[in-house]
Amino acid sequence: MQPRSEVLGILNPVGGGDPIPLVKAELVVGRRPSCDIRLDFENISGKHCVLRFINGVWNVRDMGSTNGTTVNGSRITTEQSVMPDEELGIAGHMYTIDYVPAGPEAFLSSHKELDEEVVQERARHSLIDLAGLDTDATKAKRPKRAPTVIERLSADEAEFDDAVPEHFKEAPKPKKKPSDDDFFKLIEDDVKKPS
């Protein structure tokens, strides 16, 4: 008796039908008897698509089929991942893949090359931390400071010149001496002078 292979997922026909266990990391789907998953429908090509289990996620790639392969109704032209809540269309026949996708935690636990220090170091460098933005975690770590008290003089206590900084004060405009060419200005000055 052959040892039972690990089931990596189940290909379920939408609307009913027999579920197909996915027992290899790479499976060719098509109408030919030599395919790993044989779908005997006239609109399915001999070798229609290939399903690949990469880093804990199922991916699909069309193999130049006549009627195409879709994910959520969009025809694919390159290899694309298929999550459990997405519909895989093989020449109009709809399926879902029932499996638990591997996340970063599963990847790290299955690849013990990274030690705890590296993992913890990565956790401390989120994009928000690198941008210098406050998060709830960084707010909790910072000691709270007492607010700075700024004492101000009341309007009665302050003199206007002392209250306004020097760089805000306007420099007095120099008085312009009338020139000899300014005939009207000279006449005006003569009229104002008491005789």
C-alpha cells in the first residue's frame, strides 16, 4: 500500500461536484489523461493550466489554453495567486481552493534560518517608526512631561516697546529733504512758514 500524501488543499467545484484533493506542489490541469487533474469537458484544453503551491500559497498559470483561465472573473496572462475566498475559472468552470495560506509566521517557523533577534529587530522597524510618526506603542514608551508654563505680562504690566520683539518693530522712515527740483514742495513750505 502506498503511503498517504499530505493534502495541500482541496479544489472544490462551485455549485456542487466532487472535491479534488491537491496532493502535489505542482499539478497540471487539463483534458488529457496524462494530466494530474483531468477535467473531461469539451471546452477545456488538453493542458489547460498549472497549479503550483509556492511558499504556502496556491498559484495558477494558464498554459496557452483556448478558453482561458480566470481569477475572480479576470482572465490571467501571468502566474497569479489564488486565495481561499477567490474563484478560479477554468474555461468557465468555477472552483475554489480550500486551504489555509501560509503567512509570515508560518514562513519563519518553517525556515528556521532567522533567529529570534533578527525577527524582533524587524518588528521594531515598521514604516511608521522609520518615518518618525507616533504610534500607540511609541507613545506608551515615552515618559510624559509636564507642560511648559509660559508666563505673560498683562496689558497693564507690559510696555508696548518691551512686548514687541525688535525684529517686528518698524524702523523709522527717514525724513526726506526737498530737493531744489521740487518746485511745488518749496512753495508749500514757504506758504506754511509764518511771516
